[in-house]
Amino acid sequence: MRIATPVYLAPMSGVTDLPFRRLARRLGTGMVVSEMIASQAMVRENRQTLKMAEVDGFGAPSAVQLAGCDPEVMADAARLAVDRGAAVVDINFGCPVKKVAVGQQAGSALMRDEIRAARILEATVRAVPDVPVTLKMRMGWDHSNLNAPVLARVAEGSGIRLVTVHGRTRQQLYTGTADWDFVRKVKDAVRIPVLVNGDILTPEGAAEALRRSGADGVMLGRGCYGRPWFPRQVAEHLATGRAAAEPALAEQLAVLLEHLRDMLSHHGTVTGLRLARKHVAWYSKGLPGSAEFRARVNTLDDAPAVEALIEGFYRPLLDQGLEAARAAFHARGVSKEAEGAAAGRLAA
């Protein structure tokens, strides 16, 4: 399988559901990966779990990420994922959350048990011989146990086709700064492709992460919050070296409404509106009056009312234009930094 655009959307629980992945794919992401799915729940065919594992339907390859600690259960879950359309199976050795993964001896806990990790890798690869199996992990459990290069070699020997490394340890959780330089040690240890992940929040940051890590591509996470076009910007910058412009505000509004409608269709009105609130907040962050706007959105449980409120918030900004919006920032005493961030979002 050839991924022409070396930009992946990271699996993010509660964020990268099917509507988000579908939108990111349409806007130029090279590969999308599902939210992390517990292999036990997948094998039990839990309804919500199967919904999370749906592929994007755009005709391009999509990955389903699985987590678990039992090799045979992981193998069964991988078969089921492929039967349901997954073109790639990704194994999670990176989740640091105790309740979700580590407490179940899955996720990044497996980096402390290389023998069990190898059994899981081998069983999953054997279970789905016709599709690539990939691995996402951290640098190690802590800074005394930075074994990602060793585990990457184990993965390569097990038949894993690509490795993604988040440049933090499990003990760091999401604190500190991702160590892109360390990822080069993983890249030097294997012949298979390596992706660098963690703290890539700008197109320029993506280029720097690639330079420092020597990786073959990037995986983007939090930088995509409210910016499903961000992978496209990164891809354009990596291809051309030019600064990537923010989409015009009119395009941002159109993307937000498309995203909202797809969430309502996919999840149903009640659940869709509840899940959409954080996305609406991310899209509108930094725009004049966004705090009040978000507070009102969070009180509504009627889809047409939410759409009307979104239109009513964005339309005056579109009508006023950039200079009027800047004047509104000054009138509200907004910092220069916040003004500059929003200016890029308003510029056509």
C-alpha cells in the first residue's frame, strides 16, 4: 500500500469519530485512523464499538486501531475489523490512560512486557495476512526505560509494516515537550517507515519534526482540533516549503456546518449535538465573541436552533470583514496574540 501524502490523522478518543475522519480525508489527509478500540469489546461485537470501527467510505484506505493484552483476542478483533472494511490494522502500545489501557495491561503498559508485546504483534499479523499491520507507541514507560528502538526492531521482525512514535514516555502523559530527536533512534533501528507524533501544531513544526527525527511522515493530533484542514496545510507546506494560509472564514463556516450535519446524521440528534459542542468550541476559538457564543451553544438541544446560532455568529464577521473584526478586538481589550491568531482565520 502506498500513502502518497505522508500526513496521518492520529486516533483520538472522543474526537476522531467517523464524521471527523471523513471530513479530514476529504480535506487532504493521507491516512485516517479510528479512535482506539478495545479488542475485547470488538470481539463481543459491542454496538458502540462497532460504530467506532466504521471506515470512512471515501474509497481510500482507512485504519482501525485496536488495543488489548490478549494475543488471541487481538487476532480475532483484527479479523473482524478487516471483515468490516479496515484496510490497515493499527496496534496501540501508546495510550497512557490508566482506566482505558494501562490498568488493563494494554496500551503503553505493554512497553514494559516485551515478550507479551511480541506475542500480540505476531498474532495480529498472522490473523490478517492480506492487510498491513502497524504500531503506535511511546518512547518507553519512563526515561529509565526508553526501549522504543528495541521494540521497533521486534515489531519489524514480527511483520509490522510501519511504526509511529509519540515523543513522550508513558509517565509524562501529555506534559512536557515531545522529543522529536529521540524518534531518530527508532528510525535508525529499523528499515520500515516511521512516523513522528506529538506537539506538531503548525506546518513549520511538522517540517522541523521531520528534520529532527528523520521520520518518513507525521501523525497529527491536537493540532487538528477545530481544524480538519490542518493536515492539508501540513502536506502543502512539506511539498512546497511555502507558508500555508488559513482557509477563508466562509470556508471555515461551511466546513463546520458540514461537520455538524454529518455528526447529527451519524450519531443521532441528541448524542450528535452533545458530541458536537466541543468541536464548535474549537472551530470558533479566538474569534470575537466566541466565549459567549460557546456558552449559548452548550444550552441548546435543538439542531435547527444550533445551526441558526452558528450562522448568526459567523455571518456578521463575514459581513464586517477583517478590519472591522480587528476593531472589535481592540474594543474588547483582546491581546495582540489573540488578535493575530484570529486575523489569520478571518483573512480571505
